Amino acid sequence: MSKESVTYADLFAGVGGFAAAMSAFGFQPAYSVEIDQEAAKVYKDNWKHNAYGNIMDDASEDVMRVPIHDILLGGFPCQPFSKSGAQQGQDETRGTLFWNILEIIDKRKPTIVVLENVRNLVGPKHKRTWETIIEQLRLKGYVVSDEPAILSPHKLPPSLGGRPQHRERVFITATYAPSLARDSKPAPVFRANEVIENWDPQSWNLMEDLTWDESVELGTEMTTPEKIWVAAWEEFLDLYRKHNGSNPPGFPLWSDDWHDEAVPGFEDMKPWKQDFVRKNQNLYRTNQSWIDAWLLKHKVRTPLFPPSRRKFEWQAGDMQSIRDGLFHFRPSGLRVKKGNYVPTLVAITQTSIFGPLGRRLSAREVSRLQGFPEWFNFGQQLDSATYKQMGNAVNVGAVYQVLRRHISRDRELILKQPRGSLLVDAVEAAPKSPDSRLEEWILRNEN
């Protein structure tokens, strides 16, 4: 490996979302680790170096197999830290994978650290966890914001590698600068409600902005029961408009509460749930005659409709038909949205159905939503494994833009590091989007 290459360590690597973004910058891997064997195989097949292993075996007080590198990256699992350990320094994180990250940082002191996690990391439940992460990074000599950087690929325009997927993630970005670490508190590189280059996320149009597979892959079609459920709720939608002159209300519709009897356990429900029950019963009283006929016609209160299919949520505004947009069969019911961008991909078989095509997104289409290039190869594994890997992956465009912003924010601090100019020059010379560089990457590295 050339001494003139920026290097990175890729922790909890998955199939290589971080690796894709770093490859687009022209950076070279120093180390990668992924405990899931299937994901590690996909990683090696595509990025040409081994990732299979366990970070707990490679980074501890007694062992350090992670080599020196410039950038440390990781979409780390958010394990709750010990409440009883509060104010006890690094001991509070012991037994968690963040402790292993701290061991690497302590011994290798990479110039930049970029960590990624779910949006809930900065929620009230994890307040102490967040505070501990920031506190420990500062104790290790890193300048880091008190506030989280929050970015979703649908907030990025296509020119920056954005994708039509709502996927808010928290990014923690830090620069090694021991003399400033305790006192410097920079702004986050992205804010949750930030408008980026005047881009309106509602401008996405899935039909036009996602490359669709021409052939329907096995398993993406709607099942017969799903078609029955959609047809029933489609008729409900038409009847509601006919009798009320408007779209259904935005709150969840719970057909099991459409009656005049007392709801069992109502007094013990949380206030928000009591409110929904009241709203549903009021809706029923206003529309009882045709709702009763609809319930009977479609046998909604029979085993033909499982409990979760008796619920409906219209979030599509003035869209005319369920089949005009994107819909999802969720435990909380059938949710319908406009067809501009998809909800967050999760680590299970994709359940989003694109109405105009009448099928689920294919594994390749989901890969595109995460920013992976067309040449990316999943081998002979089952689509279910690919869906899981994409649900766990970090979005390529989001990582790319987070690092670009971080370099811009901390430019002067980074330039003071021994290899800082190499890192800054590489990022500043890179294109605004990772897409073109990624498509070319395979041509440069296929041998």
C-alpha cells in the first residue's frame, strides 16, 4: 500500500457501505471487520479484501491487530451503557462494542473518526449513552460536537448522491486535536431540518428516479390475500370520499373499534391511544350505514382479515388511489404514502409495494436505494439475505457527504496533522457525488 494513500479502518463493515464511500474518494483499506459470515463474503467479493472476524478479538487492552490508519469508521451497535457506571470514565463502556472502538482510538489515534447509528441514539432513552460517547471522545483528544449530525439520503439532491429513501441517521464526526478537545464545541456537520442546495425532498419521484428492473423477480409479486386486503381498503377509500367529500383523516383507522360499545381496557390505555379510539368511534357514528355494509361485504371481521389488516392509515394527501403510491403491510396496519420516496429500509424482507408496478422492490432496487453501484455483486445468496444486508447498511451518499462536510468544517485542524494535507487534498479534489467514481472503481480494481 502506498504511503501516499489515505487509509481507513472499517468496523462493523456489513457489505461495505462505508467502503463504497471511501473507495469513491480513492482511499485504501487498512482494516475491515464484520462478524456476519454472509455479509463478510459479499464484502470480500466486491472490495477485494477480507473482513470476516470479530472486533472483540482484534481490539482490547491486551491485543491490537488493527493497524495504523487515517480514518476510523463504524456503524456500531448501540448497546446501553451502565447507569451505575456514570462518571466512571471508560469503565462505563466496558462490555460494549464502543469500548473496543475506544481501545482502537487510544492506541492508533486516527485523524478522523466517523460513527453512525440510528436516529434514536439521541432520544431521551439513550441520553446518558450519547453523553458518554461524546465525553469519551473528548477524553481521547478529539474535537466533536455536542449535537448530533443528522442526515437522510432523501434530503440530498441526486447531484450529491442522494436517493429516494427516508433514512435519518445520526453521525458522530471527530478530529484528533488534543489541545482543543476539551474546549472546542463545533456545530454538527448536518442538522435534521437543514435544506441542502435548495433541494426539496418532495421532488423525488420513484417512477423516474429509481432504475427499475424490467422483469418481476420471484417473491416480489403481491400475494392473493394482499390483493384482497388492498381491494377492500380501496373501496373504503372511494366510499369515504363519496359520503364525506374528502379524503380519510390522517389518524390510524382501526376497524375493530367501529362500534358503539365500550372498548375493553379503555381506562387503562395511554392518552394517545384513548384519543385514537374516540376518533375512530366518532368516525364510525358519522358513517355507520355504509361502514357496516362495507365490513360485511368484505368479511373484515373474519379470519380472512388478520387484526393488522383491519387497520388503515392514509398518508397520501390528494392522491387518488392506493395503487398510485407506495404502501406497506405493517403490524400497525396498511399504510399508504405518495410514491416519491420509500421509508427506511429495515433488516427484513422488503415489504414496501410500489403501486404502479403492483409489486415489492427487488433486491437490486433496494441496493440502488442505498447507493451501491450497478456492478455490486451479491453472488448466489438468497434475496432475503440481501434485503437484510441492505437494511443494515449505511447509505453511501450520506457517508460521502458527511465526510466532505467534516473535512470542510475541521480543515485547519486536519492540516496540522502529519498526513492531514493528504487527506484534505483528496477530499477536496473528489467530485461532489460518489456515483461516477464508484461506477469506475471496478474498472480500476477488477484485477
